[in-house]
Amino acid sequence: MMKKNVLLLLNVFVFCGAFAQYPSIRISDVVVTPDNQGSITSNYITGSVSYDSASRTLVLQNATINCSNSSDPYDDNNGKTVSIEAHSGQVVNIELIGQNTIFGPFPLVLHNGAYNVTGSGSLILEGLIAGVFCEPGVDAFRVMQGAQVVIDIPYASSIGFRGSPQYQGYDMTVLSVNSGTLIVEADYCIESIVGFQLVGSHLVQPEDAYFDTEGRTLVTENGPVRDYLEIRPGAVGIDEDRGVSFRAWGCDGGLHVEGAQESSPVEIVNVLGRVVYQSLLNGAKAYIPMQKGIYIVRVNNHSKKIIVK
């Protein structure tokens, strides 16, 4: 009997120890537990969302996640669509398969630990206040090989990526892009980072941006990077072709192309590298309806970057 009790206590201690290391994860209105981690479902979730506790990996596969819009003012998760709180020193992975989108005032909120965005898919964060919001204790946020993160939050006073505030004198979040893609459209693109690393990736726009250690952000000679930031893999990206022979500009609801020869092939590519429009120009001028966003217009193997508002 004594042996059984001892074994029971050991099992309880092992279970409690393992559970104590389980990050606190909430996906919309669902609190992730060992019981539901294999398939996280909700009325606010489509596609596949799961968590692997062995590798500490949240897997998003063609998922769309909406904020649960809690009306409870005492709900700490109000406005936070995906919230992850790791233990100090833990590394949590977010694996992307296919195209994934998170909507909400704060699409992705992180607390403690370090976070790696991995996989060959994409993650679009469409927010109102901040795209990635780091609460105290986040050491690093890394966009790894092949992964694509697009933060779309183009409103007044919005922040694309906000690192952790300094806590008890300790520096916090390092933003790293390692052969990945990071595109930010926000009033202020980056705030409160203590380090910025590019490995196998480069700044496409603004080309002259650099990390300001005192301001804890990316800046150009005109001040903090605002409105748009684009980082892509490799040493050469899809920078605007300086030798273009046509004109193209965005407007509300679309874009104009002018100056190309009739019957020239035109191709429009979105920020994820997908072709969203293909045709032959019927004349010297053309208007092409497009949703709000950033596009690359290609005509006769020349390209130009356009923003549609």
C-alpha cells in the first residue's frame, strides 16, 4: 500500500511539474489545454489550429482566427485574438502552413520567453491598435527561413510591432528576420526593440533604414520608419526597377498604368508574391480595380511598387 501511495505521489508531482511548464495559450475564446491541444476549434476559428506540447509548437494551417469580441470589461483577454504567455526562458514556435490570417484589435499578444515563426506559409495580422504586441519578458521574436509575416494595421497611432517594455532595468525584445519575410504597414512600424538582426534577409523599403539603439526603433534620416517596412530574403529583393518605361500609381480602389505599348503583358503581384492580376493592355492607359494594399506592377519585365489606399 505504501509503495502505491508513493508511486501515486510521484505521478502527481511529474504531472504537476510538466503542467507548470505548459505555456498559457488562448486562441480567440479557447484556452488551450492538454485535452484540446490536438484540435483547437471555435466558432471564431476556421482551418486547422493545433498545439504540440512536446516541441512547444503552435501550428496554423490555412487558419482564419477572429477576435471573440468579449463584452466583459474584466476579461484580461478582451481585444487579444491570439495570446501566448510562456515561462521565462521558454522558446515557443509558431509554424505556418498555407495562408493564415488573424483579425482583431490586438491580433497577436506575447508574454515572456522567445518566439520563432517557422514554416513555409504566411501569417497576415490585420489589427486596429497593434499587430504584434509584446508584454513584459519577451526576449526575441524571430521570423525564420521561408516564413512570411505581414502586419496590416494602417490606422492613426497604430504600431506594427511593439517589443516588450524595459522591466526592472533589463533590456528585452530582439527582432530578427532570418531568411524570412516581414512586411509592416502601420503608422509606426516598429517600437521598443533592443536589437535588430537580419540574417539572409535585407531591407527592401526603406532601403536606408537602420536600427537606432537610443530610440529603440528603425529610423531613416527623416525619423522613425512609418507607414511601410519591407524585409525579404536574400541580398536582392523585388526593389522597384529604376529603368521602367511606364508610369503606374495607386488611387482609392485601384491603380493606373500609363505609357506602356498596346498589348503589353501586365502582371500584378501582392505582398505575398502571388499573382493577383494578369492581362494584356488594350491601350496606352489602363485603370485596374484593386483592394487596398501594396502591389508590384510588372510590364514587359519591368516592375514598380504601388500602394492602393
